[in-house]
Amino acid sequence: MKKLYRNQTKEIRIGDVVIGGNHPVAIQSMTNTRTEDVKGTVEQIHRLEKAGCEIIRCTVPTREAAEALKEIKKQIHIPLVADIHFDYRLAIAAIENGADKIRINPGNIGTKERVQAVVDKAKEYGVPIRVGVNSGSLEKPLIEKYGGVTAEGIVESALDKVHMIEEMGYDNLVVSIKSSDVLMCVKAHELMSLSASCRNYRIRYRIFRECKIFCRTGNYPV
């Protein structure tokens, strides 16, 4: 049997869970409730905790959802990740309300000044940032460069985002790349793991629930 070697990535603390380094893989899931519904969200998280979930992610589409994180945090026992799309102010509010990590795609947050505001707040609170890039939102110049959506384009997009945040003085990062095409997703992760500028970062793996090649696969982020 071929011996497998694990890249020695930097350790990242998410609440009381540490990932990277020699730490075991942490199981993460995501709620499908309205985060504004504190009671319903907490009940679902408790069920996930019993099933072995170690990190939970909640969407934060509104200011009310960001503010709900504070109460949700009081009632759960695992770290909470805030999933942010488009509005940098929600990322800042989520951090201020206790998120243990935030997920952003810097490409849809807006100007560099807005990304910098999020980075500054994350730095102030010591909160890691998950830099997320997926095939469905790949930038047009990269699609044109590679003749379509490709693993190489996904990786270049992710590395661009990582370098931008590093230049802002922050490297408390986790990298997430994903695609609904399983083979493309695998190839992108292989390329990312070989990238000298990203070998030190923990890469979060995920396959979409419905994919183009295999009939149905699980939605298992780790």
C-alpha cells in the first residue's frame, strides 16, 4: 500500500477547535435554517452536535442574522462560522457578535477598501478568514484566459485572493475551493496543494451535493 504523507500546514484556531498541523480532520456542517430564527437554528445545531459535528457554519444574509449569532453562540457547544456574501458590513457585524471564523469570497465583497475593513476587524478579534472560491463565480478574465471554467482558473483565483489578504498584513487563513464537477474539484485541490505559496495553508475540501459526473454524492465539508 502506498504510504500517504500529510502536508504540514499552519495551525488555525477556530474557537476551541484547532485545524491544520498534526490535528485530526474536523467535521463541519451547515445549518439550513434562517439564522434569524435563533430557536430553530440552535435546535438544529444541537442535533448536529449529537451526530458528531465539530464546527458549524451559518449563513448571515442580514444584519438581524449577524446579531442573532451572539445568542446562538451562548446556546451551542461548538465553534460557529459565519458565511458572508457580498456585504462586507455583515462580515464585520458577525465578528463583533462572536463568530469564531468568517467565510468570504473577496471577489464579491467589493473594493479592496472593503476587504481591508473586514481584514482589520478579523485581525482585531483574532478571527480566521476562510477564503472561498467556487467554479460558479469564477472571474470572467480567468474564464477567457483558460478557455472556460477550469481547475487552473479556480486555483489562480484563490491564490490571487490569498495574496491580496497577505499583502493587507493577515495570514490567519483557511482556503476553500470547490466545483460541482468532481474531477475538476479533485484536480484543483491537487494543484493547490502543490502551490508553493499555499502549501502552508489548511485547504478545506468539499464536494457539492449534486454533481455533474456521479449520480449523487454527499455534501461533506471537512
